[in-house]
Amino acid sequence: MDEGYLYVCTCIYDLNGLKSMLGQSDESNYRFSICSEAAGKERIKANEEKRSYEEKQREAAATALVNATKNKKINDTVSAMKELDGCSLR
């Protein structure tokens, strides 16, 4: 559906092409590509939600990296202790 949309409804695609040919910048084209104030607010809300989601993903990845590092250090320490004479971890 997403691929076919450009061929079924070409009005937006064609209009954006015409605006570019007439010298309108991509930023200006983006700003004026909405048809109502409500749609603009929805776009802003969606972008904020996307940024929040991506930030949470980055935080989760950083936490996972810290935890993996701690677990490796613990496992390496336990392995080294098992090799020691007299250690009760065997």
C-alpha cells in the first residue's frame, strides 16, 4: 500500500516536485505540507513521541551495556576464583 500510494494519489508528490522546481526549500515545503492547524499539532505530537521513544531506547541500550559489563566482570572473577587453591567455589 505504501509503495503504491505514490502512483495512486500523485497530487502531493507532484505538488512537492513543482514547489521544488519553483525554488521552495525542503524545510519550507515540510512546513507548508499540512492542511490544517490540527494536522500540524498532530505532526508535532508524533515527532515528540518519536523522540521520546528513541531516547528511551538509547537509555535502555546504555543500561544493557553497563549490565553486560558488570556480568562479564563477575563471571571472570568467579572463574578466576575457581582456579585458586583452597577456594570453596569448586
